Amino acid sequence: MCGIVGFTGEHQAAPILLDGLSRLEYRGYDSAGLAVRDGEKQPEVIRAKGRLKVLAEKTDNGVAVLGTCGIGHTRWATHGEPSVTNSHPHMSDDGNVIAVHNGIIENYQELKDKLIRKGYVFHSETDTEVAVKLVDYYYKKYEGTPVDAINHAMVRIRGSYALAILFQEYPEEIYVARKDSPMILGISDGESYIASDVPAILKYTRNVYYIGNLEMARVRKGEITFYNLDGEEIQKELKTIEWDAEAAEKAGFEHFMMKEIYEQPKAVADTLNSVLKNGKIDLSETGITEEIIREISQIYIIACGSAYHVGTAAQYVLEDLTGIPVRVEFASEFRYRKPIMDPKGLAMVISQSGETADSLAALREAKELGVRTVGIINVVGSSIAREADHVFYTLAGPEISVATTKAYSTQLMAVYALALQFALVREKITEEQYEKYIAELQTIPEKIQKILEDKERLQWFAAKQANARDVFFIGRGIDYAISMEGSLKMKEVSYIHSEAYAAGELKHGTISLIEDGTLVIGVLTQPELYEKTVSNMVECKSRGAYLMGLTSFGNYNIEETADFTVYIPRTDPHFTTSLAVIPLQLIGYYVSVARGLDVDKPRNLAKSVTVE
């Protein structure tokens, strides 16, 4: 995901823009740029390919660029390769309009052809340059205000965008437009800030506005005015970000990923306690009533990446506890297969950012089909949170590392809470069982902490696997869901080829890939499936595999089969995902460190996928 920052105020803009962009580095980028304006003078535009430090060196850390109003951008290449020419900001032919953009303009070629016929010249391969020159075209054609010009452009553009725009005739002002790409606007002490994500401006303000879909804003020093698509002024409520700036810092850890792994006990406890009142789960803040719960005929869990793996684990838990049929869907596939949904069903959309493009589109598809929706979301005020019928907020706080850890764990806790309350209301479990399950959930944070205290042994094992070529994770039932997340953690931060398989499927082709020394990690936390998975591990061992077993204390003696064994504290089998995933996160992290890789910013990945 690209990053946007903007500032207008009394201070010099360039150092603030560079600082804000540095706090968005974790989202992935391949080039960066600034446009800074000093009063009536023509803005100075500086762009650089590569890491932000290249741009910082070009500008002497911003000191060499004078001006109190500006916009900045880190680009993640979509249209056009990474290069200085393709990096943002882009400008119109005469410099009248300068802008940065997140998102994808789907009809950019059609618009580009029109603008070429009107005499515009293009220098980059980007869709962003098309948007800039389209705004310039309408500004000059209708001789109106910036809002008029942006309004006309928004009507013509198909796709997603968050735009921050400077106009030559409006010094010290920035104009913003948004459709399906995240953007927040902050204000403090007579100065105003723009960012595509909260960490960029937390250092400066926690008072923000959320700009809605198909809305615009005029940003002046300490003053922000909002407009709808018709150019009419609209009112917005100022919100307070509860995170503090320190929450988005490393706090002495070498990497954000490890810091966030260590924050899991607190994040999980906070999420559970947010709905736990007097020993019972209270969903009143979500708006999910007992009447709604009783009417649910089907649950559709829709998500991407790690959130999809949460959904896979949740499917086993929800079906077993509530008796409600559950279907887990990739958000990226959901709307393209013309889904058939029961109007009495519940669509559960899981997303850390609340801005995941495919998940947001799937949410809208479900709503169009008349299905009730609930978002399990970490970011207050995000698009999915605003558009879902109900929201269960996880309390992970800011998650900076691209590889999710604490957001995944809080999402698990959210679905556990929903499952227990649904089961009680639908009379699938007794009050006694309900209380026992809740008591067990309350032990999860402490048990996670216990696993973290034994990390040195995992570090030793991971160092031995740093040169592995292939890793296979296997399990059955919930253990298969755990394997999926463990495999993803391994591949995304270590770049080792890794796959997860339902253990019983090995014999249907995959076992042909096992050879001497191949690492196979067997997950065995479900007592009734233990022996079957052990048999599958033995089959791998007979073909030369090196085995690691991950199981619970007191289940069985896996050490007779595995070459290396990791134990987690015992818990109810429904909730083992919350514990078993912790060693797998740590192993992925330590393998990456042993390989000398950038753990927090793995190649080719972005934190939030806000375009298709």
C-alpha cells in the first residue's frame, strides 16, 4: 500500500512530511517524493527511487526544502515500474496542479487518450498522472474552484483513490478526495495534517476526521472543510485516536514484529475484557441482539490472508459450539462467483485495517444481497467499520510489522467470544459450560506469556533451519488452520518455500515432495486426531523428513516420533489456535533474523492491500 502525508501550518513542512513517511515505511514502497510550497512560489518537487533515506539525503533531511505547506508520498508500483519518473508527486504540464495518489484508476487509459487529444503530454506510465491532468483539465475548462474541478474528475474516474492535491492559485491549501482508499485528516494548534494511516501523524495530533467515500476536503492551517460529491459543504465529527505515539514505536525491540508478538497477552486480554461484563459476554456495543442471534441460519466468514486463517479456525469452533453452518470465503474470490446467500445469514468480515479492498467489496456485495454484516476490525472509523451493520472492535492497537501477529490473535479472541455467546443464546451449551469456557478464555493471555518465556529454545531450532529449502506444515481440523498461519508466517518473512496441508491429504500427491532433510512440522493439539496425524508424520519420516512436533503438555509422547518437540500449555481444544500459533510466529521470526532479512518489511508485500 502506498503512503500519503500532507501538512499545512506554521512549521516547515518537509521535515514533518519525511517523518510521517518514515512511519509508513512498514507498508511497503519502492520510491518516494515530496512537493513543498513556500507561499506564492512554485512548489518544489523532489522525487527519489528506493528507500526513504535516498529522498532524505536529497533534501538534507528536509532542511534544504523551504515552505510550510506540502504533500509527500511513498509509492508501491502498480502502473509503471519503480523509477524516479513514475514516483509521486505528479504535476500538470504547467505545474498548475500537483498531486499524490493511492489506489488504482481502472479507466486510466481511456482518460489518458482523451487528455492526449486535448493536448496534454505524459511523461510517466502511471495512472496517477492521468488523474492530475484530468483535474487540471476540468479546473481550466470550467474556471471554477478546486472543489469544482475535483468533483468533475471524481465523476469520470473509475476505480479507487485517495488524492492530496496542491493548486497553484491556492497557496497554503491542500485539497483531498477519497474513494475506497483510506485517508484521515488531523488538526492541532492551528496546523493540519493528512495521512493514509494513523501512525504517520500520531506524533503531532490524535484529533482526526475520517473523510467518507466520494467526499472531498479543503485543508487549511487549523481548518478543514468537507464537501460531498455535489460540492455541498458537509459537517464531520472530530474523533480522538486512543493510541498514543509510543504505541507505534519499537520500545527497545529490534523489530516491530517481535514487539507485537510480545504485546499479544495484553492485546488478547484487552479484546476479551472489552466484551466481558460481570463474567458474561456482552455484545450490546456491537448491536448484535439475542433476537438476531436466534435468527442466524448460516455464517459466511469472508477475509484475506491471516484473517482468512482466523476464519478457518473459527469455522470449526462456531460449528461445533453453535450448530450453525459456517462457510469460509476468500474475499478476493467471493464476489466474482455470484454467491448465493441466505437472507437470514450473517456475513462476518474480518480485517485488521478495515480497508482491505477485496473484503470491503465483499461486504458491499453481501449487503446488496440483503445479508446482515458484522465486521471484526482493529481500526476505528475504517471503511468496513463504517459500512458494516455491526462492528466488533479488536483492541490490538497499531500493528506496524507487515506480518500480522497480535491482530490475528485478537481476531481469534473476538470469534471465540461470538461463538460462546451464540452457543448460549441458541441453547447449544449450558450456563455451566459457558462459564467454564469463559474461565478458560481468561487464562489464554497468561499461557501465551508462558510460551514467550521459553523462546530461546525456539531461537536455537530456527537458526538450525535457516537454510531450509522447503517446509511443510501438517495438521487435521483446527490443527490444519493453525498450520496455514504457521506456513504463512514462515514464507512471508523468511522467503523459504512453505506450504500447509491437511495431514490426510499428504498421500494424495504432496508426499512425493518429501526428501532427505525436508522439514515437516506436525501440529497436534486435538486429542481425537492426534494418532492419525502422528501416522502421517511417520510416513514423512520414512521418506527422510526431519520432524518437528507441536503439541500440548500431557497429551501424548510425541518425542518418540519427532526430532524436535515444542509444547504449549493445555487449554480447551477449541482455543488451542491462540497458543499453538505463538511458537510458529517465533520460529518464522527467528528464521528470518538468522537469514539476515528485513523482518518488518518483507519484499513485495504491503501491510494493507487496499487495491485489487
